[in-house]
Amino acid sequence: MGADDTEVDRIIAKYVNDLLTSAPQAVAAAKALIRGVAGAAPDAVTELTVNAIADRRASAEGQEGMRAFLEKRTPSWLSGGS
């Protein structure tokens, strides 16, 4: 395994960690959005994406994520709290 392989493994590990530490409902919503915009017209993609982002930010999970960020603490989905 060369230096390039090690770098690729490091990058992959970072992306996997990002996904594993992301808000579970947000990950599910992102997957649904990807399915929903596949093959859609650009105007429809923009509208669907804007609405999906607004919905996630207004959700309880989105609010918890913003509070955790602003309070510099671990969000409940990682800390086991509610």
C-alpha cells in the first residue's frame, strides 16, 4: 500500500465519519432528496432543495443541531441525550 492509498483511505475515513456523526433524520432526508431530484428539471431541483433545507432546519433535530453548535456541545444524537 503506497502513500497515495494511505491518503485515499484517510479521505474515505473522514467522509464515513462525517456521515456516521450526522443527524440521522437529516441523512435520511438527504437520501430522499437525491432520489427526488434525480432527472428533475433544474428549477424543480432548486425548489425541492430549498424546501428540504428549510424543513430540516425547522425540525426538532435541526434545532438541536443548531443549539449544540452555538453552545459548543455534542448534539443529542451523538451524546445519547434528548
